[in-house]
Amino acid sequence: MRDVLGVLLQFVAWWVPVVYFAGAAFITHRVAGNNPRARDWMIGLFAVVFVLLMALLIGWPSLVDDA
């Protein structure tokens, strides 16, 4: 059972960023279109949100509290 759970977790861990950034690219394309300045801001925003979400998932706040 642990092997199945490990495989599922690896599958999800690989696909979550792929789906997130595919959705971000689609939303950026629909909203920003050919405006390079808006497109750059949106890409940066999606990247920052992704990094913060990953930090929360791995327990970054608890690492700060322990220090």
C-alpha cells in the first residue's frame, strides 16, 4: 500500500506545477494578450504565488518559528 501511495504522491507532485503553470499561461494569454508589460507582470505574479504556495506546503512557516 505504501508503494501505491508513494507513486500517487510522486505523480501528483509532478503534475501540480505543470497544471498550475499551464493554467497561468492560459490566463496570462487571455488577459494580457500582446501587451508585453502586462504579460511580464502576470508571469512574475504567478511565479511568486507558486513559490509562496510551495513554501507553505513544505512547512516554511514552522521553520521560521523554530529559529
